[in-house]
Amino acid sequence: MHADETTYRVLESETVKTFYWTFLSDKQAKKPITLYHHNPHRSGQLAQATLVGCWAHVRRKFFEAVPPEASNKSISNQGVRYCDRMFALEKDRENLSNQERLQLRQKKLAPLMEEFFDWCRKHKAMTLPNSKLGKAFAYSLNHETTFKHVLLNGQLVLSNNLAERAIKTLVIGRKNWLFSQSFNGAKSSIILSLIETAKRNDLDPEKYLKYLLYKLPNESTLTDKEALSAYLPWTKQVQASCRYILNIINPILAQAKVGF
């Protein structure tokens, strides 16, 4: 599962900031879900969850520490290249099974990570702590165990970019509506969850919302989980009724070798 958060403003809140979280199933999920959840606080607790660090964040720290016109041999650029080497290894393994990917990670990625963290420890002692480079070293070493957790399971990925892209949807919306008057208003993010989950299942969000608004009032109860499961975006009936039209005609166009 991927997760990320961003700040929010609720006028009735006693605190200046509240938070929106997004939780997503990973790319391998057969039933992909994107969920947005408003919380007055940033802290949270997930039972039996193991935190996995995002290597894109590590790379970004070193990239931001690269001085203008720095040579490729600069310390900060070396940190960027270490991360690039890790991502290059993973790119070559996208089509492997989780078990195959895990075995190769233990063989090649794990030693490269050890080399990287040893390199960080060596150069951190010679770097000003409050410099951008010093902070990049501190960030990497303070969360070393978390960054190594990707080696525990072949299904895990090096970056959390999936969640970062998802949270941008809410951030763009926030720039338009600015805040919510009440906590109940902030909880209306369930609509955004439906829209983004529909997209991940190749549905037309407008069609899907219309489908729900037309069909659900005819149900005798809205507490029957089995009955409600028929409205989930990956069911055959919903897929048949709400898919993007282009998803249907694109194969025809491809076969006829016609394009726009």
C-alpha cells in the first residue's frame, strides 16, 4: 500500500492545519483503489504495517544539494548517481515475478545499498551538518532501516511516486476551493475517492457517478455489503456500463490502422 499526506484548512478546527491522507493499492493490485481520508492530526497508526522508505526522496535530497555548475565528480552528484543505479536495476526487473525480483535484489541491490550507506557515513563526518548535503546524509542515515525494507518483499517498489501523484489531485483542488467550513465538509472527499478509483479501473468517472446515483436509490438497504459490492468499479456490470468509450474503439482503430 502507498500513502502520502498534505496539509488542509478547516475553519471550525481549533488547529491551524489539518491533514488529508491518500492511501492506494499498488500497481499489481487486480482491484485498484485510491482513498482520500481527512484527519485533524498528522499522526496515525496502521496495525501490522511496515514503513518502507521512498528512494525518490533520497535522490531529491542529494539533487537539491548539487551546487551550480558542479562537476559530475562532486559528492552530491555521486549521491544522485547511487540512486540512479538503484532505479536502473529495478527498471530491468519490471516483468519478473515477485520472487525472482526479490532474489535479484538480495544479490545486487542489497550490496549496492550497503555501499551507499557506508559512503554516506564516510562523507557525513566531513560535511557541515546544516548544509543541504549534510542534511541529505542525515536524512539517508537516520532512516537507513526504513529504506532497506524494500529488500523484504519483491512486490515492494523503490519510490512512493504513485501516492505523490495521487495527492497532487487534492492539492490542485485545494488551490481552487481553499478550505472547508466544517469537518463534515472535509469528509466529502469520498467523492474524490470514487472519481480517482474509477479512473484507475478504466472507468469514465462521470458515467460511474451517474450509474451510482441512478442505481443505489433502488436498493432496499444501503447496509448490505454483499449487495453494495455489485457497485464496485471492477465488477462486470459496472465495467460494461461505465468504461471510457475510447477504451472500446481504440482496438478497432488500431486494427484499421487509423489514428487521430
